[in-house]
Amino acid sequence: MSPKSRIPAPDPGDTWVPRPRRRQTPLGILRHAATFLGSSVLGGVLLAGLILPGAGAVGLGAKNGAEGFESIPDDFKTPPLTQATQIYDAKGGLIAKVYERDRTVLTAEQMSPLIRKAQVDIEDARFYEHGAVDLKGVLRAITKNAESGAAVQGASTLTQQYVKNVNVEMAGDDPVAVREAQRKTLGRKIQELRYAIKLEEDLPKEQILTNYLNITFYGHQAYGIQAASERYFSKDAKDLTLPEAAMLAGLVQNPSQYDPKLHPVAAQKRRDTVIDKMVENKHITAEQAKEAKAAPLGLDYRDPQNGCITAQAGMGFFCDYVRHVVKQDPAFGKSAADRKKLWDTGGLNIYTTLDPDKQAAAQNAVSTKVYVTDPVSAAMTMVEPGTGKILAMAQTRPYGLAKERNQTVVNLNVDAAMGGGVGFQPGSNFKPIVAAAALEAGLPATQQYDSPNRMDWPTMTTCDGTWKNLNKGRKDGVIPNESPSEKGPYALKQAMALSVNTYFVQMEQEIGLCAVKQMANKLGVTGKASGDPLQEVPALGLGTQEVSPLTMANVYATFAARGDYCAPLAINRITTVDGKDVPVPPARCNQVMSTDTADVINSVLLGVTEKGGTARDLRLDDDRQIAGKTGTTDEKKSAWFTGYTGNLAGSVWLGSPGTKVPMRNIRIGGQYQAEVFGATGPGPIWQKAMSDAVRTMADKEFTTVYIPDPVKHDPGCATPGTPPGQATCTGAPGPGSTGRPHGTNPSTGAPSGRYTPTTPPDPGDPSDP
């Protein structure tokens, strides 16, 4: 081969223009070298080689020359690279990929040998022959730059380039730190050279190359060869063909200039240059090169898919909730900074509790029953009793930033601290909490109160003192029932079925507000959704303090689990990309009420869904046993239904999160409604979602108790000293009662779990305050 034939063809991406060679004398070369040192970053490299002991020797492979250098941190050799995190549902389906930098770290064996050869050939052909510094490359660069009169060719080795990339990576998302890591100063070059020399001493060449291929940037948010392979060719790095590998290797020098989407001609020319280099270095044959050059770019491009906004089936809000869990739960780090670093570094496989079938059922219900263009919206959470696992989290308005498309990133299902808003008043959804507190305080399941149609708010004890009504006789000092026909006396199961306000106010008065607040805390209502503490005021028991659907779903899941409260759980397992387990929060469950209390609550809430109850029309398709409670706030600005089977609890909120639209004379989901109640607005959403969600679930019935119907109140029946309205003549069958134990079939006496309250409903009032 003649000397001329060994000169490679010019790189089409180069900016220099060949010109006639001028004969250079040694003095001329030194003069140009001095010029080069003054204007090029190579000056730093050469000066480092002169002033650092042994630097030149190490550049030629002399290992002992580096002994005078300070050691470098171990994590610099193989730094914890920022990678993509994959979030999966409970069946292994991908919810979303989230990342600060899209990267998946590979081993050498997981990469195509072609990309390893191509990257070396185009970036540092003598990589396996020199040390941290390639003196031949330096001299060649000096000569070439001297001929051109400008610094047009560098001499950084692949190891030095790796060191620079590590510095940038470790700077993270701090723009000041990134700029500092990229500064082309003498001090910076000396530090990079010191680290490069130490790396060449401590790591084999193949490992340095693997690290380089994992860290380098290939454009379009793709860091590392795996992300680049997926971005441009929709395949794994181990499956790259020769022309594909050559194109990716060529991108590293200038990802913008050789962008195959924006500049396909330049990208193809650069690819062909890489192929020529591979022939020159005898890694492929001329025939292979010819065939590779004849191939088109063959892009199979995939846009970057980053973050919860890419989640399908309405899972974006749950995805965002998982992010908040990782950043806030101490299980993932002692400090907020530690937890943020874990999330930002990524490289995690997060396996969540979200059931895709139940998610689809919930999302379908909130989307078909309430249109995204409606003035109101709906949100629904499903929870598994006995575990606290969140199985579904859906809302009408999609996750996103486009307000003109009715998108939002506010998760209406959760508290503000977890990405939600300030919550919504639950209305009568809260009354079962009052009942549970009363039963735990020793009141019987047959408890009666006179329950007038209207009454002044009574004086009540609190945890720290007494609450007094300062507005007696005025509108703000009076509590009415929803319907004029609602006046007592009532017992618990009747009062719950009809949602009688004054009954529960009298119950609060008897047990005290402190007992109500403490029971709410035990059931997970530790404060308002905004983060503010619960206020000890009588209206607490009527649901005037804002909560979230997740909170209410979990309260009712505790009833279904017979008093076993479990904190909401979103994550089953986390592993790193290399298969190591990351500790996750365990299920946190404890018995917060007796099973007897829970059984009474379940028996009472069954009545809400039966004949005479406010939710009597909300049976599921398979007619399995259900319990629940409606809730509607003042002026119909929010409406709720929270209900459950023996093994699934769900809470639905309906309303306007911002403007507080009164839901009267309104069209929702294409249907006109004169007035929205818990049973008529959110109830049908719950009914549709739950009917679909339980199709493949076992039919688990509740453990119920017999609660005798009271006799009609007779003042003469009370013994002296009995509080007004609290009858002592109970236990005998009342009008309309079957006299059989609760939960038996009227015809056969067999258990059915259904009963008929003794008080017929007002035909014109299917509502619940």
C-alpha cells in the first residue's frame, strides 16, 4: 500500500478544506504548536503533560507515572448514572416511563459489537494502543491545525471524553454546575487529565468503553446507546445492524449537526464516514461497507415519552401519586434531599398496586357519565379492604397541561400534599364515622333520639373544652333536616338510611366532639385535604370539612375489613435495573374499632342501599351485597357516594373543583338534572364502575348483626329519667318490620343480607343532605 493510499478520505462533516501541503521545518512546527497552545483546549492537555509528573509517560502506557496523582472517588469510575424509571401496574403493564435523562445502563454483553467497534473507530481509533493521552494524536492535531491556521482538530482520547461526560453528569440539573463542568480552562483540563490517567490505571479498556457508551449523548433526549437505539431504530442496542451502529456512532461528535430527522443527508454522509473508518481499521470488509452504504438510514423513530403525561387509560394521576409517595415516604430516604436524589437518579422498576381492569372500569364510568366539557367533573378511587391497596384512581378531566383541552395536573382524588387540591366537603358521607365513634363509646345499635326537623346547634364538649352556639335562633345557629317530613324519633339504622341531620347532631352531643375527631383520625382522616387540622365544631359530623375521595374510600374499606384500618398503599415492590430490591413501605394496618362496631356499621349501611334508603336504586349488575352512604353539600356544590362490597371499596365525588357550580338545572353527561344528589349524580357513576370492577371477583358478604326495629315512640313507655326521645320499649317488631333477624329472606328465612327499614321514604325526596 502506498503512503498516499493510507491517507483517509476527508470526513464530510469536517469544516476544513484540503490545500497543498507546505513543507514544514521543525522550527515551523514548534511555532504553530505555540500558536495552538494559546488558542486551543489542547494547550491544557499538553501543559498538563509537561507540569504533571509522569503524565507523558502514562500517556504512552507507563503505569507508574500516575503514582503521584491523587486518587479519585470510586463512584467516578462507574458513577450512578441518571436513568429512566419504569412504573408498572399490578399485572406488569407499563404505566409510564419517567426520567431526568432517558438512559438505560447496559453491560458490554448487552451491546452490539458493531457499535463498540464503530464508536472507537470514529472517536479514538488508537484507543487500545495508547494511555490516557495519545501523544501521536496530539502531534497529528498540532500539525493539521498548523497547516490550516486554526484549531480545527482535537486530540482528546475517548477516556478523556468520558471524564468530561462524568463531570457534566455529576453536575445534574444545576445549570451553573453544568457550565462549570464544560468550561475549557487549563485547570479543568488538568483535572480531567488526572482523572483519565487514574481511570486508565484502574479500569480495563473494555470497561471504559462500556461506561462511555452508557453515558454519552446521542441527541433527542437519548443518553447512552440503549436509549439511542430505542429512539432512532425502536430496538435494543444488541440488535443494531452495521449501518445503524455507524449512524449512531457518528452522532456523538455533533448530535444537532448530524440529526437524522432534521438533516438526513448530513447524517448519511457522517454514517458513511464511520463505515470508511471501520474499513480502515479492518473491522469490516470493503464488501460489507459497500452494502452498508447502500442501505437507507432506515429510521424507526419514537418520540421521547417522558413522565406521567404519557400514561394511558387515565393512569397519569396515579403515576403522579406514586412520584409523591417516593419523594415523601421516609422508607425511601431519611431526608427530602435523599428521596429526591433516588427519584431523579432513577433506574427503578416500580411495581404498583393499580389494577388495570378496575382502573379501566373507574375511568370508563367517570368519562361516560360526566363529559370532559361539562361544567363539573368527577373523581373516583377504589381501595382493597384489609390491605389499603389503591386499585384505581380516575377522574373525568385528563392529566395534562393544556387547559384549553380541559386538562389538569391536579389530582382530585388525593390531598394537596400528594398532588391534589384542597378537597371537598363530604356531606353525609361523614356520618358513619360519627356512628362508629358512638358505638365505640358504648351507645347501643338501637340508639334513638327525638331528631326534630330543626334544632339549634347544642352545646358540645371538645378535646380541650366546650363548644357553644353563639347564634341561637339565627340562621347560622340552626340545623335543619333535608326534608320537612323528616322528624323523629329515629333509631340508628333508620337515621342512617334517611340521613337525618338532627339525629347525628344529637349523637355528637352525647359522645362529644373529641370522640368524633379521634375516630376520624383512626380512620385516616387526620386533617383536611389542604393539610389544615380538623376543627372541633358540630358541623364536623355532617361533613363540612374538606377531604379527598382516596380518604373516604379508605374509611369505608376499613368498615368492610371489620375495623382493620390499612394506610393507603400504592407500591408493591421496587427493583433497580440490576435486579436488586429497594425497600418499600410495608402495609400498615391496625384494628381501630371492634369487629362488633364494624359489623353494626356494615349492617346499618346495608340499609342505605335497600328499600327506604337514599341509595336504594344503586344495586350492582350481579345483585351482590353492597353497603354505602350518599352525601350532598349545601347548594348542591358537591355530591358523593362511597360504597363497598366485602372486598372492594370505592368513593365517587362529583362537582366543580374551582368555581363551585351549584348542581341545579344542569346537564351532566348529556343528561339534564333539575337537582343533583348523592344518589342521582355520583351514585350511578359508582354503580357502573363497581359493576364492571367486581365481575371477576368472589362474592364476599358482610358479617351482619340483628338490629331490632324500634316500636313507635310512646312517651308513656319511657321510664323516669330517660332522655327525651330515647325509648326504652325497644325490641318488639315495629310497623312494617318482619320481626326476623336482620339479613334473612322474608319467604324462606335464609340469610340474604337485606332488610327493610320500618320508615317509608318521602316519595319526593331521594336525596341526602
